[in-house]
Amino acid sequence: MTTFLVGYAAAQQGRDVSVLAAKAAALANRWAAEAAENADATPEAAPEAKPKAKPAE
């Protein structure tokens, strides 16, 4: 889907596909880095805060 959208945007704007693809890749890499930073900063839930499994009947 991303490849299609980059190609479509390039055609609509009369721009070079490789330039737009590089921008899309850089944005995706930035989002991945930000997500990794946020995951590292989020503390795990305390064991007592997790729901307990129901006993089998």
C-alpha cells in the first residue's frame, strides 16, 4: 500500500519517486524509533494489577 501511495503522490506532484520514497522511509524509521522509546519508558504493570485467570470449572 505504501509503495502505491508514494507512486501516486509522485505522479500527482510530478516529483521523483525515489525522493518521496526516501522521505516515507525516513518518516517510518522515525515513528519506529519513537515507538521504541515510548515502549521503554512505559513501566510494566505490577503483578497484582494484572487480572487473575478464572479457575477452570
